[in-house]
Amino acid sequence: MAAGQGAAPVPRAELKLVRLLSRCEVLAADRRGAGEWRLGKYVAALEEMLLELKKHSSKPAPEVLNEYSRKVDFLKGMLEAEKLPSSSEKALANQFLAPGRTPTTTKERIPATQTVHLQAQARYTREMRSELLDLEETNLRKRTGLLPEERQSAADLDAVLQRHHSMQEKLAEEMLHLARNLKNNTLVAQNVIKQDNQTLSHSLKLADQNFEKLKDESDRLEQHAKKSVNWLLWLVLIVVCFIFISMILFIRIFPKLR
């Protein structure tokens, strides 16, 4: 069976990859505990199938392979982000993930990975808010059982903690803003590099065309030069023969005149 699958034509292998990728996107959007272990194994299988597809002699276009790699890397990054201990770290890691740009199947209006990305961002935001509310509730319960002096100290401590939390939230917002800027700058740099590569490829094609034209013109000039030399050689031979015959006639005619 393994040998038969390895020798399968590319359309069939690519179809299997697309089906498994679509299944992984559905599991990632569902995010239920029962499918967590399956999603990890499916993503590992996707990586292997993608490597085999890249090595195939009749592999798809580079743009299609790059899109497959982008979606597989996104799913892998989602699994790694879920393993982080805090929701703030998960939200920060989620900002660095790049979802797919095109739908995997014709049934999708927008890429499923983009939907998963937005869902994860909203879920991490809810978790961060829930953690803050739980912390405030715990502090409130501690304050209700204290004496007036202790309540005043607790209030001062709560003010310090609130200021500290505000600073942490501000720092987290700045980190998210920097992460977004870094992501945007990375995408801009990728587009610039892509455009430069296209310009370079076009210039190389023009250089190859100019080289071929120059070679053709050089061959034509060489042939023309050879023809010119041949005509000049024949002309010199004719002149030499004419001078030789003239001298013979001159030698024969002048003795008779004497």
C-alpha cells in the first residue's frame, strides 16, 4: 500500500492533502477536547504529505505549494500557542500567526484559517478578561473579612495592584501593537522582495533575448565579412591576370615595332 501511494499521480496526492487540510481546519474551528489529539496527528501527517508533494516531479505551481505551507504552518502554530501557560502569551503568539490567503475548498467564501484566527483571537481576549475578573473577585472577598485598618491597607494595596494591572494591560497593548506592526512590516517586505524577484526575472529574460539577437547579428556580420573578402580576392586575381596578360602583349608588340 505504501508503494502504491508513493507512485500515485500528483492530482490524487494533492486531493488527499486538500481533504486532510480541510478536515484540520474544521477541527481547529470546532476546538473541542475530543478532537485535540486528532488535530495534532493530522497536522503531522499534513507536513509529511506536503514534503512528499514538494519532491514530486509533477508538483503543483510554487504559489500553490506556498499557500499549502502557509496553512500547515498556521495550524502548527495554533497547536503550539494552545500549549502556552497564560492567555496573554497565547494572544501574543496568535498575533504572529499568518493564516491562508485563499479558500481551501470551493464551499468557503473566505479562507477557513482566517476564521480560525479571528475565533482564537476573540477566545484569548475573553480568557484574559475572565482572569482579570476572577482576580478582582478574589481581592474583594479578602477585603470583606478584614478590620477597618486592614481594609484601608488592603485598599491601598488594591490601588497599587490596580495600577500594576493597568501598567501590565498597557504594556500588553503596546506589545500587541508592536507585534501587529512587525507583522505588517514583514508582509510589506515580502511583497517588495517578491516584486524585486519578478523585476529581476523579467530583466534576465530580456538579457537572454538581447544576447540571442546579438549572437544572430554577429553571425550575419561574420557571413557578410566572408562574402566581402571573397569578392575582394576575386577582384585582385582578375587585376593580376589582366596585368600579366598586358605585359605579355606589350613584350610581343614592342619588338615588332623596332
